[in-house]
Amino acid sequence: MNKRLKGNLQIIFKGFIIGSSMSVPGVSGGTMAILLGIYDKLISSISNFLKDIKANLLFLIKFCIGAAVGIGSLAFVIKWLLESFPIPVSFFFLGAVIGGIPALFKKTKETPLKFSSGIYFLIGLILVIFIGFIPIGNFSINSGSGFTYLFMLLITGITIALALVLPGISTSHMLLVLGMYDALIVAITEFDIVYIGILGISTLVGIFLITKPIEWTMYKFPHQTYCMIIGFVLGSTTEIFRDKIIPAIPMDADFVWWITSALISTLTFLLGYVGIISLSRYSND
């Protein structure tokens, strides 16, 4: 009984961390799920949902409870910390991302690296960096009516699902690119049930459509897939540097500021690194 309770609490806690980290630029839900060792289980539970409805449903409910609590509570704290102390907090998440790389490398299931391993890594790295540089506001799907508008909401939901499932792709950035970020915030604050419902259903449909091919790829080509995922994860760190660290450096920063910031950032980086390594030991995969 104690073992089962411990396992349930671990699932909820990991969901909590993933939910709370989704507001951090460059740290996607998929990235955190992989670093915490719960990604494979999530993909399997969704893609094989009908094979064992009770077990998969219970797992997803426990995970979603943790994620919902994380989004509704700690996400706001993390957002405030990022706004108040952008450099140290950003380095904490950088440490967490780097700390998860050894666990990802083990999943390649092939110790000797090949030339092709580097190719797959570069594909993942370049793809995520490219997505991060897509200008925001190029599309606008935040207003309208009729069938066309509802259809665009459906497409948006599937796009959000892609960002949620694939590691290294920031959901918040994709919402900004689609011009949906502000509209979604307004819909939540004004309890626009129709808007949120359509977007939620389309996102759910997108997740079920995407997870099966991802699971097949991870099973059939584990080495290639995880080499690409490592590229995804490392590529996502560029967004943290571009959007949080570099803009927070004062134009008139003096020697004392640089030394102090370097010491504090090194400390927070190590905390993130050690923290994710400690958590990854309790993998559910």
C-alpha cells in the first residue's frame, strides 16, 4: 500500500513540476516529461488508451491533477521569479535541462556514437532553433465567427498539441506565433466556455493523433529518435538566452555586477543540474 501511494505521489509531483514549468520560455512540457522520466509512459498511456482504459485513465488523471495544480499555483510564482530575477532563475532551468542530457543519452540504447547520430542531433537542434525564431504575430486567429473561425481554432488546437507533445517546443511561444496567447488568457479570465471548449477538444484530438506515430518511432528507431530529442532539448535553451538572459543584462553593468551575477547564476545552475539528476532517478519508465 505504501509503495502504491509513493508511486501515485511521484506521478502527481512530476505532473506538478511539468505544469508549473510550462510558463518558462524554452522549457516545454515535453522536455520536462523526458527529463523526469515520465514521457514514455505518457505517450504509451495516450496512444494505447483503449487497450487498458482503467489503468491508463487512472494514470492520466493523477498526472493531470498534478499538472493542473502546477499551472494554477507555482506557474505564477515562476513567472514572478523570472520577471524579478531573470538571470539566476533562467540559469536554474538551464542547469535542469543540461542535467537531463545524461539520462537522455542512456535512452539511445547504443553507446558508440556514429556519424548519423550527429546528423539526427543537428536536425533536432536546427528545427527547434528555427521554430524559436519564427516572428510572433504573423498569424491572427484571435477573432472572427462562423465555420472558418471554428476550423482555425481546430487547427490551432492541433498545433498546440504538437507543441505539448514534442520536447523542446515551447507551447507559449507557439501560441504567440499563432496570435492566440492574449486571446486564450482573455478567454480564461472571462470564462468563455465555448472558446476554451473547442480549443481544448481540438488539442485533445491533436494529442491522440500525434502520440501514436511518436510511440512507433521511439520503439522502432530509439537511437535516432533520442539523438534528435537531445537536439530538441539543447536547442530549446537558445530561447532562454534570447528572451530572458540577454535582455536582462544592464547596458551599464559594472565589474561588481558581472562577478555577483556570475556567482549567483553558477549556484542556481548547479541547483537545477543536481535537482533534475536527483528527480530522474525516480523514473517511471
